Amino acid sequence: MDTPQEPRWLDDEESLAWRAPASTLVRLQAALDAQLHRDAGISHFEYQVLASLSEAPGRTLRMSALAVLTEGSLPRLSKVVARMTR
């Protein structure tokens, strides 16, 4: 029976190469959210919801399809859609 292999951790160079783009992605998300809040009063996720609906035939989608397109959970999407419809 084979024993499971220990994971190979990143060396220092690989770790730096990984952390730089990962950090950039986190900061980019925060910057997009801040800009959208300043300009339109909505979050980046809310923008994704609106953009997905605007591109859909008849501008409607099932909530499950919208959740996939926006990469959001159904509970999160339900709360956002309820808030946006008020």
C-alpha cells in the first residue's frame, strides 16, 4: 500500500512569485469596490449581477444561473437582489 506523499511547499522564490499576483488581485478587488461605491453606490458583486442581467436574453436569468455567472452563493445573491429591487 502506498503512503501519501507529503505536499511540496513552495521555496522562497516560488512563494514570492505567488504572493505578488495574489496580493495584486486582493488589492484590485478592493479598489474596484471602492471606485464603484464612490461612483455608483454599488459593490463590485452588485455590478456583476447587473452586467450579467443586462447581457442575458430578455434581461432575465434564473437565480441559479445568475449565481454561477457572478460566482456567488444563492443566499448572497438573494440578499443582493432583494436589496437592489427595493
